[in-house]
Amino acid sequence: MTIGWCFDNTYSKLPDIFKENINPLPVKKPELVVLNKDLAKKLDLNFSDLNNKEISELFAGNSLPPESNSIAQAYAGHQFGHFTMLGDGRAVLIGEHLSKKKDRYDIQFKGSGKTAFSRNGDGRAALGPMLREYIISEAMHNLGIPTTRSLAVVKTGEEVVRETSLQGAILTRVALSHIRVGTFQYIAARQKREELEILLNYVIERHYPSIKNSKNKSIDLLEIVMKKQIDLIINWMRVGFIHGVMNTDNMSISGETIDYGPCAFMDVYDPKTVFSSIDKMGRYAYCNQPVIAKWNLSRFAECLIPLIDKDQNKAIKLATEMINSFEKNYEEKWLNMMRDKLGLFGVEDKDKFLILDLLTWMHQKKVDYTNTFCHLMNFEIKGKENFEDNDFKSWKKRWYERLKINNNGPEKYTKLMRSVNPLVIPRNHKVEEVLEEANNGNLEPLNKFLEILDKPYSEQKDIINFQLPSSSNEKYKTFCGT
């Protein structure tokens, strides 16, 4: 029996300060809930020779693959603006798997027991939050957004105590790496230049070898990570995704969306939308995501100061100039993303006003973000929206005039719009419905939901119930899951 694991564990060879060597804690009675066959194929892994019990034992950490080497990673983070020393408090990285193409992926178990970084936590996770991460990370992947992915979820046969007793579960997360801004913060806080240099060189060798021989590797790394984060946030804004917990330990150096705690998708368009139960001040609201990305990148830049230049003032000047280019780059890319959503080719001076006027109307009239763009693509989803509104009709006239510029015919602009505007997203109330069913042992709605979310840009039969926003007026709340 060959699964196809090919481990080459480089991070675990870094000095001990970067991690703790620890195995997952075995669980009582593992039971497979979901296995991602599409992702397994991409990883060149084949589980077909295993029965469900053997698969469950594997993804619970009860039987580790040969050549795996389990560690918990050390990192720090600004959590809601406050600096804390952290680390994997309920996760272990079992190793780095190489696909046949030699692409490298971290394989991590989340909810696998206590580590040296657990503080007061029990190191475990509940079924609901692990399935939420599975659903939304896979939806993000299908939406074309860089993200960690989910390979499997198993129940542990044990209970975890939160506000109530919940079923325990372990998620297998796959990432390009789990190195975060917070990893640099952890090492920088120790004020040992040689450790910082080890981390810098490791990240460049693993993720960005093209800058290995550049004159100033640190400033080049800052630039690359900033560009990747701008692209990522633009993608979030495009589909109405709200991460909910944009702490620096949740900003990946590889540019992937990581950690799906209190995340959710915006339905009614409101830039100040917050779903997280603990974000009382709206720090991580939809409209603040670019602002926080810049703030997090500033913290990253601070870590790199000792490596940017021996002259601290010169290093600060170079880093500041780089960080200050964020707004201009972000706005340019945001405008282009919104042009794509509206099927506009080329650049016209009044585009910004056309875009902002639409968003203002959507906000004032409390209309659904996703379904407004569906309407503009002639997909009618009968919600509460009033697209017969005179202000909207008048805006549409201006839009039609703008569409005619640059030899832009209906086929051309519709194709562009269809490539960036999803017809279906993981609606919050639907996520809750399938999680409740799964908690009660019924996995059919979960599997159906995953099937629909697999093709978010395609027309699918009988999906209207997945396209309508919630009929409830109750404010939706999400929780961290710890």
C-alpha cells in the first residue's frame, strides 16, 4: 500500500528557538468526516487502499506517516493591536510534503493537543469550527483566491468544553508554509541578528529564490510580501469576504489567506460590516482590511530594520518609503478590480465616480453585494433588492455609456464580469445550517454545499436557495472557535 507521502522537512532543521518537537496527542475514537479527494490528487496522495478507519487514524495523528517530523512552530503577534508571544497552541506541523512536481506543502494538524505554546488552552478543537474552515477555505480556493486548504476533518470521539460540551475534531491544513509576520516578530523580539538572518534566508530560499542574490534582500522581501498582500486583500474585497481576525500572526508570508476563525461573507453591502463577536470596535471591518494590511506590513518592516541597513536611520527611511507606497498601489489595483466587476475595459477619468456611486447606492438601499453584480450580468435572483429604483436606473444608463468605450461588446464585457463575479458564495446562514446538520451526524447537506461551492462562477441547476441572503433580520455573529 503506497499513499505517496514524500516528506522533506526543512523547517524542523532550524534552531530549537523556532519550534518545539512534539507529536500530536492520540485520540480515543477517530472517525472520518470528510476527505478532500481533489486536494489529495493535487498532492499526489492516494488513500484508496486505506479503509475509513485507517484514514481516520492517520488524520487524527494516531498513526503518523514515516519520515514525518512533528513540530509546533513559535511565533508572536499583534492581536487587536496588542503584542503577545504566541505559537502553535493547538496545532502540529507533521512535515513538508513534496508533490511529484516538487511543489512543497506544509501538512498541519489543527486541534491535535497541547503544546508548549498552549498557554491555558486545551489544545483541542471542536467539529463546527473545523468544518467551517474546511468549507470556507475550499470555497476561497474555488473563487480563485490564494488560501491554505483543507485535506480532511476527523472527529476525535472526545468532547471539548467551551461554553458547552462539543464534539472534538482535527482538521488537516495544507499550506505553502505557515510562516507569518508573527514568526518574524517572535525572532525580532529576541534581538539576535543571526537568528533573524537565518529566518530571512530560509524564507527567501523557500518562497522567493529569485531575490536570493539581490543587493538588499530584506527590502526586496518586504516589497514582494506587500504586493502579495495587496493582491490578496483586493481579492477579499472583490467577493465580500471578511477575515475577521487580521492579527499579524494571521498574515502569511506566502500571501495565502490563513486561519478561518470568525470569518464570513458580506451579504447586504455595508463597508463597516463586522461579524466577529470579539471585534467590538470594528478594527477588522470589511472597509478596514486594507488599512490593517498596511499596519501589519509596517510591523513586518520593523522586524527587518536590522537587516535592511547597518545605519538604522537609513534602514527606517527605506522601509518607510516602501510601506508608504501601499495606498497608491492598493487604490490602483482596487479600481482595476472594480472595473473588471463592471466589465469595463481601459481607464477613464470618471470610472472612480461610477464605481463609488454604485457602492453608495448599494449601501443606502441595503442591497445584496453579490446579487447586485449577478443582476448586472442578467442573472436575476429574486431577493429584496429594488433594481427598478430610479437612482439605480440612472446609474445604469451611465454604466451602459461607459461599456461602449474601447470596442467593448456584450460578449466581451459579460465574459470579463463572469470571470470575477461569483454566482454563489458560502452564505453565512447556509454555513450554519450545514454545520448544525453535520453536528447531528447528517453529512448530506455538507457534501451538497461543497459540491455547489466547487463551481462558484458557473450556472448550476436548482441553487436559488444558496444564492438568497438570509431572511432573518438578526445580526449574524461568528466566534473564534478556541
